[in-house]
Amino acid sequence: MKTLGNFNRSIIGIILLSLFAGCSKQPEISPYVIVLGIAQDGGVPHAGCQKNCCINRWGDPNEKVMVVSLGIVDPNSNETWIIEATPDFPKQMEILTGNDIDKLKGIFLTHAHIGHYTGLIHLGREVMGTKSIPVYSMPKMTKYLKANGPWRQLVELENIKIEPMKNNRTVKLNDRLSITPFIVPHRDEYSETVGYKIDGPNLSLIFIPDIDKWEKWDKNILDIVKKNDYALLDGSFYNNAELPHRDLSEIPHPFIIESMTKFKTLSTNDKAKIHFIHLNHTNPALIENSNETVQLKQNGFQVTSLKQVFLLSD
């Protein structure tokens, strides 16, 4: 009986160890997208701006609005990726990785306008001196980086490693995440312009920070919104009255009032997917309780906010 008792105790011990071993398995935590900035290329307050939209922001760091950027995070693998290398890259890097460069697995660029790639300077020998950080770019953007200083030096010194992308060609980030670039019409002086589709285990997000006008695109944005779970879309200007001294035909974007009209036929659930981003410093949608923000929300839409999280699995 003693032997049998010892045997039974051994079996029970093995079972308990197995149970505890099973419990120690890392739980599945949803990957997610985090908003690291929502402003147009110049940020807020804007250089040289003496208007009401900026004047009260200069003296208060809490009133600063960083340039548009997203982070992609997989908590299970402790990996992160950033979309855009903005002038606010140092703070955005700190938010995304806690300044742990080993967590940053790549940078995805949309195009060669100053708010979207010039943060790459922080990877050079003058600052971080990184080693072969993957930078994902389209063909014209790749050519631009390799042919022009100071970006060429980043390539030559192997601070960055260019990872070429192709239109509508999916890049697998890991077993749970992937990202797909797609070309959109925009002022392409130096490079093409892309948006991104980010796919998680069962949810997806569309990111289009810059586009000229929805009508210029050969894709139907309504169908794209319906087929995805979130849509972070160009909201640069609320209407055409924001910059009376500028010719807006030279800097075309879909006005938010135009987008709301275009999206009015969407269901309530589909409208709720839409979050406007890339807001110019003059955009009254940056002011939480402005009439324009109230109108936008009454129509079923949202404005993105710093550190807002979009889960990629349910």
C-alpha cells in the first residue's frame, strides 16, 4: 500500500505540474495600433503661426500636437513597428518602445513630404547611430533616399537598411500581423504616396493620412471602409476657409465637410469606423468642443487622439 500510495502521489504531482505548466503559458494578448500623432507635417503649434489656433499653445507643452504617426505593437512578441518618421520621432519612439531600440523592428514610410520621413535623421551618427534598422519604402521613395543626402549617408553607413515594397504586396511582420501598402493620388514631387492596410488576427485598419481628393482615386473609399474595421483618414482641412492666403489647389486634400457628405450613406456602424487624422494647425476639429467637432461627432465620425488604441483581434 505504501508503494501504491507513493505511486498515486507521484501521479498527482505530475498532473499538478502539468496543470501549472499549462497555466504558465503566455496568454494571447491582442496586437494593436497606437496613435502617436495626429497633426499635419508642421505639427501644432505651427512655425510662424500667430493665429488663435496656435498663440495659446506656445507656452504650454501639454498643448503641443505631434505630427501624424502610428505604432504597431505585438505585446506577445514584444515587437513594435512605426509608420512615418516624423519631426517628433524622439518622443514617438519613447511612447512606442520606452526608448528600447531592440523593440523597434521597422519603420514604414508613406511618402517624401517633410512630416513623414525627416525623422530618419535621428537614426544617424549624430544621434542614435543605429545598426541596419529596416526602413520600408516604395520604389521612388527608395531611389530618393539612396540618391540624396543626408539620407544617402544613412544607407551608406548602414544606419538603415532599405526594405523595398511594392504596390498591394503584403509584408508579413510576424505570425499575427501583416501590412500592405497601396498607392493613392497625391502631390508626388519626389516619391509615390501610399496608404496602408494593417491586418491582425481578425481585425484590420486602413491608414490614409494624405490623399488629394477621393474622386481622384481609382478605388471606392466607401467599399474600403465597409470591408475593414477601422479607417484613419485624411482630415487635413475642415473646409476651404482655413487658409485664405493660400491657394488650396496647390495643396489638395479632401475637406472634412466633403468627406462627411461622401460618407453620409454609410451605416451608423461604418461611420463609427472613421477617425480623421493629419489635421492642419488651422483645423477647428483639433479643438475638442468647437462647433465643427460637435458637428463631426453628431454625424457619426471621430477625430483620432494621441495614444488612442485600436485592437487588431476581438
